[in-house]
Amino acid sequence: LNTLLAYEETVSPEQVKLFADNAEEIGRTEGINAEMLYWKERLREYPNSELLTMAYAKWLTKLQVQGEATEEQMQSLEELLLKLCKSEEDEVKFEAQRYLASFYIASQRFEEAEKVLAILPDFDFNARHLKALLLYVKKDYEAARKECEQFLFECEQNALICLSRM
């Protein structure tokens, strides 16, 4: 039946990019509500696609950053990110965790942000950036500065090791 209906479980990264481009064009020409409907239709077509769900979550995050998101959209964003944090794919899981931490920081839910950041690996550049951002937003400027300095020092060491091996 799925074959006859041309149902696909997953969506390729190229298709996700195409959907995102189409959504953006719809948003420009028809407005944000039409763009949201487009995203929701794609998610109904491909309910098991984590890549598509992540793309929609990124779109909702953009609305949050621009201050255009509704309370319902923010609740939906949190639910989507929590679901994606349970992914079997590390890349999806870590990206969702970073977005969830960022969501919590923007929502001033600092304890929840700390819990999410604690489970991300230290080698994750974006997680380290978010840890420093969290400290800064909490007005712990000295700790934020130290976090940035430590991470930059580690990056410099890794670059020197890499260069010496070449």
C-alpha cells in the first residue's frame, strides 16, 4: 500500500533543503501562516523523518529569535526538540540538544539549559559556546570569560598538534 501511495518513511537531506527553500518562498509571498501550514503538511507526509522535523524546529527557533513565535509554537518547539533528543542518530540527537539548550536559555529556564548542556560532549564547539552564553546571560561574566578562554586554548592546542603532524 505504501508503494502504491508513493509513501516514503524518510526524506533525503536534499529534499529537506528543497522543502525549506519552498517554505521560505511561501513565507515571503503568502505570509508566516501559509509557511507554517506548508511545514505542517510536509510533516504529515513524512511523520518519521527526523531531518524534516529538525528543519521545522529550526524554523520555529528562528521565529522565537525574531520574537514572532506564539506560545503554542514555543510549546510545539520544545516537544519536537525533546522528541529529537531521543534519536538513535547522534548527529540529530546532539543538534536537537543544542537547540533545546538554546531554547531554554532564551526562555530564561537556566536550570533546564544546564541539564541539557551537561549531557553534550565537551568537544562539541556549539555546546561550549552555549555554556559560555548561559554563564553570560546569568551574569557570571568571569566564569563565561574563563569558559571561552579554556575552549580557545584547547582549539589552539589541537590546531598545533594537527599542524605538527602534517
